[in-house]
Amino acid sequence: MPAATCADYVIAEVENLYCLGELDPNHVHTPGIFVDAVVRANIDYCVMREEAINNV
């Protein structure tokens, strides 16, 4: 979280979107107060990229 507190603009890349109260606050890495934008991760791309890196 320290980087988010120093940034002018914070983008959170998330795998899933949740409604308020659905997450345990202890599992949140960056509190929403520091987030300016949210984008949904392309999970298929992330998995393929990780597999390619691991196979090298």
C-alpha cells in the first residue's frame, strides 16, 4: 500500500468486482480511499503470460 499513498493517480487492477461489505477488510491490499480508477484484469491473458514465463 505505501506506493498508493504516494501516487497522484492510482489504478487498481482487479480480478473480480464486489459490492460494499462482501470482502473481509483484512484481505484488502489498498483501501478504496486511495484508488482513483478500477480496471478488470484479463485473467486469460495473465494465466497465459504466467505459463509462458514459467516454461522459459
